[in-house]
Amino acid sequence: MKTGDTGEKLAQLIKKAINDCELTTSEYNEILALADKDGIIDSHFQ
């Protein structure tokens, strides 16, 4: 299943935080805002 542009950006943000071993408040807020942008909770996982 192919993710959209929002999913790709979200994945990049999460991977960056994992690779840095640090999650700043700014990154956290950006991830949450992007995840909630469409108002839909997706049920699929990759």
C-alpha cells in the first residue's frame, strides 16, 4: 500500500527523530499536527 505525500513526510520526521535519538518539542508538535491534518485515523501499518 503506497502512502501519500503526508505519510511520506510523517515517516521522514519520525525516522529523523529516531536516528537523532532525540525528539524536540518542535518536532513532536510537527509530527502530531501532520498526523492529525486530515482528521482521519488510518488503520493500516507498513
